Amino acid sequence: MVIQTQALTTIKSTALDTFDIYTYIGIGDGTTTPTVADTTLTNETLRKLLASSLKDLSLGTYRFEIRVALTEANGTIITEVAIFNQATGGLMGAKDLLGVNVTKTADKEVIIILEVEVGVVNI
């Protein structure tokens, strides 16, 4: 049983390591449901270097965070978010629609957190 636990830990670690290259979060106002074929946000309005990231092997998660300042992206209705490996273009690693639309205004600083979870399925 210890061997299986170690094997699952190694698989999770390797899977989470693939996200090490992603250092930016992009936000947008698109509403198209994400698919595995997507390479961009539907309508990207801002891309920022991560404020922080945290890889947690015990939970099998990788958490990415940015802060959208009072002066940034005003007038945008933020509906979509994704991680990228470059400031422009580059690879997109994960994309999602927000559960609630956020209207960004000059009186709001917005914190965007995108969490990726790696699971292992026993077959």
C-alpha cells in the first residue's frame, strides 16, 4: 500500500509541476464556455504578472493570484480568467468562467484567484 501512495504522490507532483511555467493571469469579458481546444480568452482585457502562486502537493492544487488595481481594467465586466506563461501570446494553461460577473470600477480593487486541482483516478 505504501508503494501505491508513493506512486500517486509522484503522479500528482509531476502533474502539478507542469503548471510551474505559468506566471500570468489574464482576465476578459467573454462568455463562451471553455473547451480543451481553447488557446486564448474570448476577449482578453488585461494580463498581469502573478502576485502569488502556491503549489500544494497534499491537496493536489496549484493556486494563482493577481490583484487588479484601482486604475486597471475599469469599465470591464470580468467574466473569464486564464493562466498564461508569457505577458502576451504564449501558452494558456487553464481557463474558466467566473460564477459571478464582476464589474470593475475605479473604486474597486479586485483579487482574482484561479485554482487548478489535479486528481488521480484509479482504474
